[in-house]
Amino acid sequence: LCCQCGVPIPPNPANMCVGCLRAQVDITEGIPKQGTVHFCKQCERYLQPPGTWIQCTLESRELLALCLKKMKASLSKVRLIDAGFIWTEPHSKRLKLKLTVQKEVINGAVLQQVFVVEYIVQSQMCEDCHRIEAKDFWKAVVQVRQKTLHKKTFYYLEQLILKHRLHQNTLRIKEIHDGLDFYYSSKQQAQKMVDFLQCTVPSRSKSSQRLISHDIHSNVYNYKSTFSVEIVPICKDNVVCLSPKLAQSLGNMGQICVCIRVTSTVHLIDPRTLQIAEIDGSTYWRHPFNSLFHPKQLEEFIILDINRVQEKKKGAGAGARSNKHTLAEAWVQKTSELDTDHQYFCSTHLGHILNPGDLVLGFDLANCNLNDEFANKMNPHTIPDVVLIKKSYDRTKRQRRRNWKLKELERDREGMESDDERQYQDFLEDLEEDEAIRKNINIYRNADIPVESDTDDEGLPRISLAEMLEDLHISEDATGGEGANMMT
């Protein structure tokens, strides 16, 4: 019989039933039933005393370990059998732990008890976020510049940065007239960005550093580093004039060329022979050349007649030719001069997409003043009258049928120009027309616009559904991300 209440029980060293034993002895005495956990809202990390901030999801093993460490000293007198979370509302700022402990009590009897510890989540900004919020705290800045009127290369670069997630370590991204500034908390992160830029776009870089402070006792120096990255000032659809020496080294191609795309190299094509060449950053800075026109000088022509040209004989030492373009000879007329008899004859690399009656954008070299050192020295008979750049489509119809979208970097914009939106639309149209650039970019399906069949016969360039990604919207909890399984 139990010595307290007289209930028959199996014999045990204390001669008491479980109810009386628990009433006499509380093995959880001295273990705190409440505590606090500090959480940084900005970076979503928890403070692990004394000064470490760690990333934990709700109900994860890491968060459980952090909570148990806070009561490690008081748990030393009992034996911890089991620990787990009790579900709480993610936004309640409460964490509840269910603990099972054992302890030897009177005359060697072992008592097991289950109890709940509640933690209050308090907000506290970590040191890193303090510095980011201060806006002026940075150890390194990468200044990316391109001296052109069109930002096509920057839009392409922005998508590459998003795809490779290189914007995650930036403290701030600031947009200015000629480019972007990326601010970092360490020189190593900035150097990583510079290395990435040099691998993805043709560019050159310089670095400098400024001494901020110096501790003479510990010999510690505090520097601010600046990296300047200059991108080659050539964009897609630019007409360029190469130096005679460079043109000869590229396989005796013509000096007047069209830039068909800019990736890690500048891709050029000779519209009269279809000869192609790639120029990397180091080659460009050894033999620099400029764009003859800017995009606002594009004029609209109408194709009066066009003839595909059979394969021309390659000249001595000629380089590779493009298989994706077709050489053609065309008679064109400006749409602004339709009431006159003024026609132009030209060779073009767009024979595969042009037909009589089509509208095409190009540059008029016959009636312009070419202010270029290489073009001025050329024989006037070798300079074409017109260089055709791309076929012209109805822009409003393309925008209405565009069922995809791109993501953008979050940045501080200063001095925005009115034609930025037009330039962005030009970049989107280039993506639809050029499959090679699309492969390097994440394109997301826009669910707001209904999907049309890919077999429409209007000839507009389209991006197929197979090339689009689904834009995921994951509803995350207060700590960002899905919690791990509970430790049992």
C-alpha cells in the first residue's frame, strides 16, 4: 500500500504511488519555464550568445539546439530524455518547447516528468544590418560603367547577375547615368563581382584603395577599396568601322560591320560577305573602335525587291561565315521618301527574314557625315549606301502578346531618363529575336496574359513556352523557409 494515500501499488523503493511522489518531489524545480530569444528582422537570424548570429528556420534542429543551450546549466541536474516544439502561430513571437526529463528521487526511484518552456522572440538588429542601414558603411565598391547611349548591355548584365545570385551580398545597388555602383562589406566579395564581370562581358578594370584609419599599436589598417569596371562601348545593332589592321587580322573582313550581339565577346558580322568575328575585351582595348551611329538615328526603309545571293567565293585568308544568316541584295526606299524616286541598293545579312514589302530599320550612310577616323580614310566606293539592321514589327502588337516577364534588381535610381522604358522594350524584343542570348537568361511566364498558340502565322518573333520558367510564389514563415523535422 502507498504510505501516503493507501492505494495498492507495485512495490517500489519509495513505497509511494506516482501521484504522491510527484506531489512530494518536483524534479523540474530550478529549471526556468520562460526565456527570451533575440531575432533580427532584417537578415532573419537568431542570436546565439555571446555574439554569433545564425540562420534557423522555425521548428528546425538548429533552433531547438539554440533554445536548449540557453538552459544548459539548469538541465545539468536532470537527464533530458526528449525535446520537441509545440506548434505556435508563426507571427505570435512565441516558441514553446516540450521537454521530458528524468531524475533519481527517494531511495533510488526514477521519476519522469514532462513540462513546457515558453520563449518570447524579441527583435534586435544585428551589427551587420546596423551597418547596412547606415547606408554609408561599405568596405568596397564596384563601379560598372559603359559610355553608350543605349543600356542593352546593362539589361543583359542585370539578368546574368540575377541568374547567378551575385546580388545577394551587396549592401546597396545605386543606379547612376552611365552605369551601376555595387557596395560590399568586404573586399573579397567585390573582387568576386569583378571577376564575374570580366568573364561575362568584354571589359577592363582598375582598382584603388583609400586609407580610412590606422591603429599604430596593433598595426591594423582600415581601407576602402574602389574597383572601376569599364564595359566595351559597343551595343547590339551598332554599326562599327574597324581599323584596317584589326579587319585584316580577323580574316580580311570588311571594315564596316554590324554588331549582332554582345556576350563575353563582341560578335560582328560583315553584311556584304556574312563573315563573322568575335572580339574580346583585351583585343578591343588594343585596337579600339567606335559606333558610327546611335540607335535614335535608325531610319525605316521598305523593301522594294530582294534577291538571295548564292555562295560567294571566299577571299584569301577569309574567316568563318555565319550559317544562321542569308546573304541578299536588296533595293530599298525610305518610308519618308515614298513620294520620290530615290532608291538605294545594298547587300544585307537578313535575307532569311526579309521579303518585298517588309519594313526594315537601317542606317543611311550615303547622306550622313561620318565623323570617324577609320571611315574617313576608307575609299568612298567601298562604303555601302545603306546598312540594314533588323526587321521592323508592330511594337504595340508585340507588347500585347508578350506572355513572359523578367525580374529586376532592387536598386536606388537617380536621374532616370524618359527613354529608359523604350530601351527596355528594345531589349525585350532582342530577346525574342535572338535565341543565343535567351539561353543565358531566366525568363518567367506571365500568368496574367493568356497563352496563345505558337503557330500564329503573323511572323512575329516569339519565345516558346518550353523556354519559360514558372514564377514561384512560396509563402514563407516568419524566419523564411520551410521548417525542418522536429528532433525527437
